[in-house]
Amino acid sequence: MKSDLKVLNALTFTSDKEKVLSLAGKTILIKVGGNALTDSRVKNSIAAQISIIKKLGGKPVIVHGGGIVIKQLLSEVGIESEFVGGHRKTDGKSIKYIEMALSGEVNSELVKLLNQSGAKAVGISGKDAGMVTAQKRYHTETRDGKELKHDIGYVGDVTAVDVSLVNTLTSTGYVPVISPISMGEDGSTYNINADMFAGHMAGALQAERFFAMTNIDGLLENIEHPNSIIHKLTAEKAESLFGTVIQGGMIPKIEACIIALNKGVKSAHIINGTKNETLLRILLTKDNIGTTIVRT
């Protein structure tokens, strides 16, 4: 596609041929979420970059969230979301609509855009071929010295990953686009945090790189100063920053990176997916962007 060539030409002056060659046959796990799922310009840019990764011999695997779309759909059907410790409390009625939003609307939109870019995408969820097994998640907190356990419904944690379906797709030239909706051993449907799902998937696939896309430029040492990006740190250092530097929505992203690294992924990256070509720049150039976390 012309858009692909435009992006590649724009990177030519800084491209490292060894980096291009290093993509061949390597699995690149990319978690897409947030603004990337609502801004058409950003979605098209990400799709074009993923198409280029594939054309350069890489094996991209996409995991997506969709909190904004979930919120809109639940609102449309008159379901008010209740949050406990940052987790959406999900009852039997809500999970049906959440699955519709993720495995239906968000997944099919990303598949369409990737196919338009020439990437040959296939939409699946954690349920397909028993790919991901979930268990019920409880939110725990300590109050007045006592540990309290909250039932948040059909929200799950990953207990097992079978990557045979994903490997079959990537080895035959397809790009898997995966919704984090999964099934428990009890047969119930669970929604798994997309960042955590992606970290486990990256580790199970032994991906070369794991990317968590967000709408900020990386992990900030001081949230009040956008230029205070921590460009590189070890998993051990990252763990020591929870509760201070790492807070709020950054917590599951960093946790996902650490999970991926502990399971064998070589490097994990937090990048701003809303900015042009950030994915290709970190893969193909020497530009110092985003936050890179490496094994201790």
C-alpha cells in the first residue's frame, strides 16, 4: 500500500538494516487499547505499522482491550458500571454485553483495518480452541488491619495459555487479533484485564518483544512533568517503583511487562500509540522513545 511505503521511506534515513533483519521470524506481541480504539487516524496508523512489520518478516500478534467501547455499550443498554478497586464489577448480564463489545465490535473493527492494510488478520478470543483458561478474580484490600475480599463477578485471571492456535495462524501468514474474553474451568465466561492477558500471552509465545500501547509517552518519574520519561529500567527496578512512581492505569501495564519478561520475553516497551510511527521507530531506528524494561 502507498501508506506503507510512505512510512518506510520516512524511516529510511535512520533505519538500521540489522534491526530490520532481526524481525524475520520473530513474534512481536502488541497490546492495543485506549485512544487507539476510538481515533480513526490512530487506528489506521497502527494497522499500517503492523502490516509493515509483517511484510518485513515479523510475526505480529495483537491483543486488544476496549474499556471505552464497553462503557458506551453498557450505557446504551442502561447498565451502570460499578468499580471496585479499579475493576469493573461484572454480573451475568454485563458480561454478555462486554463480550459483545470486545469480541464483536472492537475485534472486528481491528480485523477490518488490518485486512485493508494487507495484513491478513483473523479475529479470535481467549475462548477459541481453549486458548486461555481463566479463574475468578477477587479484589482484596486491607482496611483497619483486616483483609477484605470483594466479589467482582465475572472478572478473571489467567491460569493457563495454549498457544497452538496462535502459532498455527502466524506460521501460515495470518495476524491473530485476540480479545481477552476467556473461559474458566467452570464453563463461565470471564473478562480478563487486557494488559495482563497480553503479558501472559507474550510469555507463552516466547515473543521477542512485548509492546503495551498507551496515550502517554512512557513511564514518567513525575506525572506533573511530561518530559520526565524513564527510558530504560530493569524489571527489578520497576517492581520497586509500585505505589510511588507507578500508579493508577500504569500499574497493570508495568505488571504485564514484568510477567512477559519473567516468562522469557527479551524486552518490554511502554509506548504512546497515538503518535505517528512509534512502533516502527522503536523497532527499526535508534530513536530513544517510550520506556523499555529489560530482564534483571
